[in-house]
Amino acid sequence: QEGNYTPGSKYIIEDITVSGNASFNKQTIVTYSGLRKGLSLVVPGEKTSNAIKKLWSSNLFSNVNIYVTKVDGNAIYLDIEVTELPTLNEVKITGIKKGKHDDIIKENNLKKGTRVTENLLTTTKNYLENKYAKEGYLKSKVYLNPVTTKDSTGKELVNLVVNIDRGDKVKIKNINFSGNESFASSKLKGAMKNTKQRNPIRIFKRSKFIEKDYQEDLKKIEAKYKESGFRDIKVTSSDPTYNEDETISLNIDIKEGKKYYIGDINFTGNTVYPDKFLRQKLGLYKGDIYNGVLLEKQIADASDPDADDLTNLYQNNGYLFSNIVPVEVGVRNDTIDFEIRISEGKLTHFKNISVVGNDKTNDHVIYRELRTKPGQVYSKQKIVRSLRELGQLGFFDAEQLSPNIKNPNPNEGTVDVEYSVVEKGSSQVELQGGFGGGGFIGTLGLSFNNFSIRNIFNKEAYKPLPMGDGQRLSLRAQASRFFQTYSFSFSEPWLGGRRPQQFSVSLSQTSQFRFDPVARDVDRDQRFLITGVTVGLARRLQVPDDYFTLSTAVSFQHYNLKNYQTGIFQNISNGFSNNLAFTVGLSRNSLSINPIFPTAGSKFGVTGKFSIPYSLFNGVDYADLERQREIAVEDNNRNALARIDQEKYKWLEFYKIKFDGDWYNTLYKKLVLRSNMQFGFLGAYNNDRGIIPFERFFVGGDGLGAFSLDGREAVGLRGYPNQSLSSTDGGTIFNKFSLELRHPITMNPSASIFALAFMEGGNSYNTFSDYNPFDIYRSAGAGIRIFMPAFGLLGIDFGYGFDTLPGQPKRNGWETHFILGQQF
Amino acid sequence: CSEYQKVYKNEEVAPKYALGEKLYNEGDYKRARNLFEQIVPGYAGKPGAEKLMYMYGNTMFLMEDYITSSYQLERFVKKYPRSEKIEEMSFKSAKSYYMLSPRFSLDQEDTNKAILKLQNFMNTYPKSEYFKEASDLALELDDKLQLKAYDIAKGYHHRISSGTQFRDDYYAAIAAFNNFLNDYPGSKYKEKALYYKFDTAYLLAINSTERRKEERLKDAIKYYNKWKQSAAESEFTEEAEKHIAEVNQELEKFNNQ
């Protein structure tokens, strides 16, 4: 700051000029400095030095000065002189493969236009040298050569040459131990997991030297000694020595010290659990070799927060503020006495339970599923269970559910839990159109899984749909010239909101017409109508445990035929049939956590479906009816047959028992085994009346619902064509066993993908006397599943059928199955 | 080709600014926004930027795009602390968050932000023409938070089951009402919370095992008295009196023993 001014007196800025700027606008620099025309200030003073500081901190200039150019009374003229830092123009990298150049530029932020500072050069050099050292290139050298040029406008540019000389990877020739008496050197080398000496036979593990891994391996040697009672073990290593052939030798010195044994173990401070129980839990006894590592693990295992150790014994059972410390109270020769000091702290209760992140789902839908409640004793198990319940709702991204333990208060013994949820899309749309069956078929399906029926007439709630009450609503319409199907279903998981009892209702209507080959058009006079209603109630039980659900349902179907011949009704072409049945099911579902990809738990259920035993009281002699039928068949009397069959099927009489069990076990890391078992049996109360041709089982193929006019059930069995393992009328008894290995590829909420390999077998049988659970069709194969919230589950499986189907000359071989819709 | 189209497609900045300002003044916010959007990034630090940012932020606000306006207006307030429009912009920034606040039964992150912003505004500009409105909005949001907390506590009361979790459910409801009463001591839902707390204690006592019944009956009386203090006239009076009579009658049995 120079000029003809009086230091310490006040001036008003008349004008500011900028010099030395090349790429920045004058106005920008002035604005950034915080000085402006008309500002009054003391020179030199705080405002000018702040301006310099501000410009400096922008990291855009290598030099900043403010000069007084002129003083006129109390008007002052300032000049801001800057020297801009040169910018980076071109980066050339030598010494490594071209493919890695972009990564290096990205990692070090060496973009064109970056200001070149000394700092940038040093950090780049250090970063690269470290990077290669970590990969085993201990002798890597990085040279940076910045060359300054000027462009046509006079701006300074830097062309940077980065020369990387990685040198050779440094291999370990030998690892030498000294001082080890209790363990052979080879044993100790084995304990080192990532530092290996060169060995031509071993091909999977590298013999590179990486400092970080080496230090970890030294700790592993220490741990090995400690596990065997060498409490005072010291493992030291001098710097690696270089051999002539560019390899190194590692020298490790070991001071073993004495081998120790456990003496007395006393517990103090424990009031909740007795000594004996704790001692058993600890699993270490007097006279054992002193295993420091195990002792630590049994008290608080740092490597596994869910370990079965003493700390968790207390913490998971309400003593969140407990603290357990083992103290050596005496060393007698080679024996160490312990005192396990336990400070139990106050019994902890939950205080506030809260939920954040729900921007679609209403509070009550979430809170009612939580197993943690205010005032309850703290329990980790209850938190885990709550997460499971939230995951099973299907409204949230199961991978992102997390409980936050907040405000732990040891004085009051309270803690808050905040569940953080992330909503995911839970509505699905199906819109299809295509040609099939002689005409255009259109399908529109809508399914809303988090609907709010009470807001259905509330215009405000349509954003875009009334959501958030956890109800499920689905509508589906499929139509062509020959048939129409409409269905509607609704379910409310907590009817009345007081307790978990699911209420569901569904309606469906199907009409089918014949094609008239003469008129080449649909003949609406030949028709087959099916109307169905189902109302169900399912209650979550408390006993035997609260994973159980008892469900009941009443279903009614009315079939009506006019001039319509179809196989199941045999000889009736004008008539009707009613199917009224009661279903009772007991199921248990403890799958966790993600409903799309469960990793633990099981799901199994038994259901029974029963019609009223009409033949007990309706006075019809079905044995006689059967005899009449035989005569009619012999006489080929079609009218009599129609009358008899109509009598037989007026009200369908049957019972059906099914079992379905799924078990999920995590085998290794993310590899999950799913074991499945299914069994079904359809029977008749009255043997004279026989087993109905409805409600039958069709085994084989992808198991998708098919076009089920007659209440049939498709049971998937991959490796064979659809429904190929049942007779044309369908089986009355079936069983199926399946093992599936699953591994996730990505669990991203927008598309979860997992791969699977399976082995399964099953069969269906026409009568109970044919039944043989070991006479099954076997298959194996692999596939993939993709779950996208808007489309549901999609998948493809390739299965190989090992057995020969009836009428086939050889084993069935490969089949491809496409899976659509949710199957979990 | 309209003037707007010509300017919109042109590279030049000055005409965009001029036309944008004109459209803004005429109330054609949509087109004004489109023009502003193009020039805002390049305008930082230049004279006129403040005016531009003012119009830009206001456009978002007036178009009810509160997600953007909350951010843009907040940026304006930070960037131009000496602006003469600062008061208006701070208020609108706070009000944008108010508009984003969802129904009470959802996550209230934006509500809390809005209350904080409104509070800050009222502290900074106690004489502002917007003060009354800000205060009304803040009260409304505070009421929403109270309703939420009350509704959650009431949920525990609603879901008391008769199964094995019987006692847990009662205690949870009482603890939840206690939390609510501690967190919002002056709430307008206080009387309701006190009543339902009594109601819970009453149900617990009446259905209690003999061993703990006396103690629970006495608790119920305690909660009844708390409610009575705060309820001069209440929709629950009749019900409460019926319950307390039953409690007293039950307690009588213990006194006679």
C-alpha cells in the first residue's frame, strides 16, 4: 500500500482498478474483495487486509496487493494487483499403461483448467508414490515436470509431465525368525496371512511386500502366542533388508516370555446373574492355559458386535449401561488370578420411540408394527424384531432400515430409539396388449400396496394417489372378444387398527364365449360365466409365539354354462355348479429381513379347505346315481347323463389339505439356502360321490397361475413343461421338495437382482393308492431374479429334467421358464 | 417466432435479463423462469446479480415450486445479507418450508426446519410487516407437531391388546402419554392426554391381578386428580366420573379388609 495518504485517517473509495488479471473479469475481482465504490475505510486498515485475505483464500492467485494510486481530499483511488496462478493445460503420463491414465487424472483432480499450486504438485507426487508402494512397488519414483507456456491471449498455462517409474515389485525371499522356541518358524509363517515368502508351488497368494499387511501379520503372530499363554510376548521387526536380486528378507525377532495359566476367577458387582452362571458363560477355568485373546473375546468381542459374550449378555437384556472389565489381581509365578469387575448400571428402559423418513406411510401404520414401546425394558432382540416387521411391510427399502439409539441417559436409565426408514415405490402397473386366441387381448392391472381407502374421495390426497394407510388394493381387467375377466381385491392388515387382523375381500367375474367357425365371429349364445367372492380374516396369534397367523376365509364360486361344452363338467352343457368352501389356515412366518431376499427364518403353513358335506343330509343316494350313470353311459343317453352330472355337481363337495414350508439359512456371507417342501391332498367325504374334477393340482413348469377356471392349482417344478407331471384331469395328491442356493447380485431398491441354483423333485398322483413320495421327477438348474418395485418380480430359470416323462423316449432335458409376478 | 422464442434461443445474456424482468413484472413467471434459468449460473458476482436472484427466487415461490424456492431464497439470504429485500426474502424462504410441511402423520423434518426459520425470522425482524403471519404459521406448525406426538401416544392406548402383552401395552400407553406431557406441557391436547392416561390406568387397575390391584387403583386415582385439575369442562366428564366411582368402589374392598 503506497501513495500520498495519511495512515490512520478515513477515506472514501472513489474508484477501484484492477491490474494483472488475465482470465477474470475486473468486476468479479472487486466484488469478491468486498471493497466497493463509496465505501469508507481507514488506510491501511481492516477492510483492505480482509480484501487481500479473501482474494488469497480463493486459491486462484499467486500474489495479491492493494495499492493507493491517488488521493484527492478524502477520496481515495485503489488498485488491486493480482498475479493469477497458471492453469493446467495438458497432462502427459508416462511409465504406466494408458488405460490407467484417466484414473490417475481423476484421483488427483488434474483436470484442464485446474490452478497449478505447489501444493497440487506435492500431493500428486506423494499420492502416487504411496499408491504404488501399497501395491508392492516399494521403489516407485514419481517425477513431475511442469512446463509453463503462454496461450494466444497471454494467459499462463502449464503442461505437466508425470513420469512414473514403478520399478519392479519387491518380492519376499525369506522370512527369518529368531527367539522362537515354542513354535517352529513354519508355524509362524503360516500365521502370517498376507505376507508370504516366495514359493513356486503356491500360486494364489502373492509374495509381494506390503507394509500395512505386514504389520497386521506381526499382530497375528502376537495373537498366536497369546492364545497359548504367552502373555508377555514381544514381536519386533527390523526394516527389511534388500538382497542382491531385488528381493527382500524380513527379520522378525521374538521374545516369548513365560507361559501363563489361569488362577482364580472372581466376579464382583454382579447382582443380576450369579457367579456360577457367569463362569459357565465365560468358559475359562482355573488351570487352563492363559488365553488372553479368548478372554477378551468372551468378555467383549471387538470383531463381532452380535457375539455371544458377557457384555452382550448384559447389554441385550436391559443393562445397556453395563461395563465389564477383567483385572489381573495377582500373578503367582506362572499363574494369574482374575477379578471380572462388573458395573451393571441402571436397568435401561426405552423412553421415546420415533420414526423418521416416512414421507408416504402414516405413523400409525409403522408404530403398530414396532415391538419396542415406551417404558419397556431395553431389549436388542426387540429392536431387531421391529426391523424385521418394518422390512416385511414392503413399503420401505429393507436394506436401508436402521435403528438409531439416541440420548442414552445412564442416570435415569433411559434410551431413545429412532427408526430411520426410506420409502420405496410399492405400486405396480401391468398393461399388456397382444394377439392370441383369435383376437386382441388387452390387460390392465393395477396394484397399490400402500393404499388409503378412507381418502378415496378426498381430492387433496391424490398425490398422485391416496397412500399411506398400508392397505392393499388391486384391480385387474383382461378382455378380448372371446373372454373377459374382471377382478378386484382389497385388504386391510389391521382391521379396526387395534390388533393385527387382516381383512380381505375379493371379487371376480369371468365370461367366456365360443368362436363360431361358420360366422367367423364370437357366438355370445355359447357362454360360460364364473362369478366368485372371497372374504377372509387373518389374525396374528400370541401363542405358541407371535409369528403365527390363523386365517379363515369363505369363498363362493358360481359356474354357469349355456350351450357350452367343457371337459370339467363332462356332460353338462346347460347348467350350473356352485363351490362354497371354508378355508382355515395356520401359518408361521419369521422370514427376515427383506421380503424379496430373505436371509433367515422360515415360513410354513397348513391350510384346509372344506365344503359343506351335503351328501350327509341332502338325501341323495349317490351310489344309486353312479349306477344310473353307468347305465346311461352304456345307452349313450346324453340327456340322462347331463341330468345326472348336474345333480352330482350342483354343489361341489370336497376337502383339501395343503402344507407349504420354506426355510432360509445363510450359509456363508451372502449365500442363502432355501429349502422348500410342499404337499397337497384333495379328498371326498363321500366315496360314492367321488373326488371332484375341480380344485386339482397340476405339477410341472413355472407354476404360474395359468388360466384357472376350475380352481386348479399350478405347482411349479422346473425342468419339465407346464403341468406335464399331472394327468389331464389333474392330480388329487402331490408332493414337492426343493433346495435352492441364492446369492444377491445387487440389492439396490430400484432393482434387486439375485442368482440361484436349484435342485428339486416332485410328482402328482391320481389316487391315494398311487401315492409314493419317492416316485418323483427330479431336476436341477439355475436362474436369475430381478425385482423392480414398479414391475414386481421377473426372472428366468433354466432347468434340466433328469427323468423321462410318460410317452417320451428319453429324459426330458432342458427347459426354460420365465417367471412373472411376485413369488415370495 | 415470438420475441420470447428469439431471445430464448439466442446466446446473448442482456436481452434475456431484460425480457425476463419484463415478463416477471407482467406476471408471466413460467417464461421468466425459463429465461432466468439460463443466465443465473453465469451471473454470479456481476452487477445486477442481486436483482436477478431476487426475481428468480420469487418466481419459484410464486409458481409454488417450494422445494426450489426454499433453497434459492435461502441462498439469496446468505449471499446478500445487506440487501434491502432481505426481510422479505427471509420470510419467503421460511414460508417455503412451511408450505413443504406434510400432514402430521408423516416425517416432520420440513416442519422442524420451517419452525426454526420462522423463529429466526421473528427474532431478527420483530417489527416486520410479516411478523404476524410468521407467528401464525409457526403456531400452526407447532400445533401440528403436538398433534403428531399426541396421536402417536394415543395410538398406544388404542392398541392395548388383551393377549400376553397385556401389561406391556398399558405401561407403554402411560409412558407415551408421560413423554407427550413432558415434551409439550402447555399443549391444547393436554387435557385429552391426561384423560386417556387416567383411562389407561383405570383399565389396568380394573383388569389387574389381585396382588397389584390396590397399588394400581391408587395410581388411577392419582391420574384422575391430575386430569381433574386441568379439565374445567370436558367431553370426558361423564365417562371419567363413572370410572372413578368404579375405582373407588374397588378400593373400598381393600380398605375393608
